[in-house]
Amino acid sequence: MGIFDLSPIEYQNFLFVLLRVGALIMFIPILGSSQVPSRIKIGLILFISIAVFPVVRSTPMHDPKGLFDLAVSLFSEITIGLAVAYSAKLLFAAVQIAGTIIDFQMGFGVVNVLDPQTETQVSITAQFHNILAILMFLALDAHHIIIGAIVESFFLINPSQINFSTFTPEIILLLFKATFLTAIKIAAPIMAILFFISVGLGLVARTVPQMNVFIVGFPLQIGVGLLMVGMSMSFFSMIIQGEVEQLPERFLGIMQSFKP
């Protein structure tokens, strides 16, 4: 049966699939960037929706009885797609937070560049880490995990049974907590070294008052910071890989929070 041979109810269900997939693609990391042309996004949304619909066709979907009921169903579909996309986007937020902390400790707090994904000013180390995270994100097939999660959501979540009161602030706080913990893990080695350098420079300033510690300390912190950024690349890749491996569990927690 082709796409043009569907019944009105099946067209309605396809619209639900289209909205959930569309909300995901529009806000997903990398693909949701403003640098990706709108035609490519629209084509990808249609392609994935057409590919997903036969798989989820037999799952129970909500049959709205009126205009208000239809609006609630459409809002529910968009919310589910946004929740999955946003929980994945927090990984890149953690990377940018870590880079900003590192640059502040190194003395690069005012050295900002434009991030093409968010069109905002970010620190130079944050942008460097962000580019590496994007490459690892694609190399680890995390985008396939996200698409698989949106397909699985049709089997786990029935829009007619969504209870938004169960999507408590506790779930949001847990996601933010995981984001900041990841940022601290990424920045911890460099922060520790720079802290010990600051302590050492403070001792030197006390013992040798004639030495201008600021002139010596500024290039020293930059040099050691950049060296540690390079040496911690393997540690950074381990953290990103671990976070990508936890994405399915995070998505499952988000989906279960929608259940009554």
C-alpha cells in the first residue's frame, strides 16, 4: 500500500509521526543547526517520517474527537520530539560550559568566536571542544541512536495517555545535574593544573616580591593550559563516548516520565 492509498485516519496518524519527527530534526544537535539549509531539513523530515510510518503503523495512536482534542494531540507530539532532542543537546551544552571554564582559568575569558550551531559567542576552547564533540558524535553513530529513540517512543508513549504533571521539575533538574557533572569532568584536569600554578605563583610572589608575577604568570597559564588541553584529548574522548553510551538510558527516562 502506497502513501497515496492511506485512509483518512492513517493520514492523521502520519501527521502525528511527521510532527514528532519534525520537532526532533529541527532541534537535534548538528542537523538542527541554522547552518543546515531548510530544504535539507524538510526533505530529511519527510524521508524519515515516510520510513518510520510503516514501522509504527500498527501502534495505537490517539483519535481526536474535536478541534481542541486535535490541538492537544499535536502539541503532545511536538513536545515528545522536543524532549528527546533537547536531552541530546545538553551534551553539547556540557562541552561548551567546560570550555568556558577552562578559558576563564587560562585568561581567555574575553577571547570569543561565533558558534555556527547556536549563532552565539562562545570561548575559543569551547568551540574547539564543540567541533571535536560533533565529530565524535557522528563517528559513534549517536544520530542513529536519536532516530531509534524517536521510533521507540511510538511504542512506549501513547499521546492520548500523556500526563504532563508527571514530567516534574525533578526530571529537568536531573538532566541539568548530569550536564554540569559532565562539564566538570571535562574541565577538571586542566582546572587542577592551573589552580596549582596559581598557588605556586602566589608563593613566589610572597617569597620574591621583586618579581612581577603577573607578567610571568599570564603566558605560563596560557602555555600550560593549551598543553593540558592537548594532553587531555584522550580523556575528553572517553567522557564523550561514555555520555553517548548513556543516551539510550537518558531517552528511556524521558519517555517514561510522560507516562501516567
